[in-house]
Amino acid sequence: MRDDLASVQAFLAGVIPGHTPIPEDPALAEAAARFVTGSTRLTPAAQVDIYRRQFWLRHREILNDEFPGLACILGERGMDAFCRAYLDAFPPTQGPFRALITHVPAFAEAWSGFDEGTRRGLVVDMARYEIALRDVRTGPDAPPLDPQKLTSLPEDAWERARIVVHPAAQRLAFDYPVHRLRKAWVIAGEPVVLPDAPSPVKIALYRSREIVTHFEELEPDAFALLDLLAEGVPLVPALGRLTEPLPEDRQSHVAANVGRWFQQWTALGIVVDVELPSSS
């Protein structure tokens, strides 16, 4: 019985992810009759084919649920065609759920099936953003920065202390403001109006203590500084690396705003710790 069950499981695992309708393939239909009894209404092949079709419908539904902003851009028919093509290229497996969606941006960059006039860059940006939303929502957590830790730091701490960025936070640069577009279309239910042209933007994507995702638009110098801090560069050396190539007016702008940026990142929970290197 155990071998029989294993054989049935192996057969179903092999044919359910397939695209060929079971009744239309004589070899598959014959195999189905060996493993499945059928019913008074359905042949064994037709019965197995129900599971095969449901398998693909379920995974297309998952992609629609995970990428509602993408669906707004492509429309119902376009999204269905995109999902079909994507699942053909990357058939679902029993691996981690994240593996099902991970290739969507790269696939969108190369797929030739978009309708004429579809803004590929907008599609790719939206796919990247929607994957980032999931990753920020499900990523690791960290306690907020203790304000007393800042007051107890020695004067030279900013020369050598490592600023710790929340492990789930992300810094993202887009050609299109997909964070605002998705919020308008998916959250607020506003009509879908596609942008006429790119409008580059940089954001920090983070989550609150209530596990709600938020975005904060960053000016280019603030974005670059946060990147350096996330890499582990202490604040003062990071400022030096950032401002050295800048013209004098932008150097002054960074100096005048760095305190405000840091306070904002701390208040939002993007910066969660300041670590001094060991003295040993």
C-alpha cells in the first residue's frame, strides 16, 4: 500500500504542474486510469485534469494578489497573459513562497509580450516595489533605539560608532513614483491613470511596530548617506565620503540637515541602534 501511495503521489506530482490537458494526451490518460478511479460523471483523466487546472488557476491568483499594482498597470487581460507566461518560464515548486515571485522584475525586463505602449520601466519598478513591500512586512524585527543610549555616547562616538539600520528596512530608487501610484490605485481606490513620463524618486521603505509598511521619500543626499550608514560606515566618515565630491552649496545643505535626517530616521524606526566598536 505504501508503494501504491507513493506511485500515486509521484504521478500526480508529475502531471498536475503540466500544461497538457490530461484527456488530450493518450499516454497521460492511460496512466491516470491506473492511479485514479474516476467517478460516474468524470473519467480518471478528466478528474486529474481538474486538479491540474486548479493548480495553475491558484498560482495565477497568487500572483494577482501579490502584485495588485502591476495588475492595475497591465489590466485584467494583460495581467493574465503576463502571469501565464511567467509561470511557464518559472513553474511553481514546493520551495519557499518567496521563490514563486522572486523573478518577476527580471522577467518583466525581458518579456516580449507586453502590449504596444506599455511602459516597461513602470512595470519593472512596480514589481520591485511590491516584492519589497512583502520583504519589509515579513522581514526580521529589531527593538527601537533607546534614547538614553544617545545621551550616554562619548563625544568622539560619531567618528567610530556604527549606525544600525532596521534589518527589514529597504532603500529603493525608482524611475517612476510607484509607491504613490500603488497607494492611490490599490489603497485609496482612485482611477488608474498611468504617468506620461518617468519621475525618478528615492525612498526608504520601513514598517511600524504594528507591522504596517510605510514609505518616506528621501532627497538624493539623504538617500546616499543612509546607504553609507547601512553599509556600516560611521556617521562622520560617511559624511566625509558623501560631501567630498559635492559643490560647496550642497555640502552646506548636508551639514544643515544631517541632524534632522538622523532624528527623523530614529523616530520612524529606520535607525535602531548605535554600536561602539569593542575596545579590545
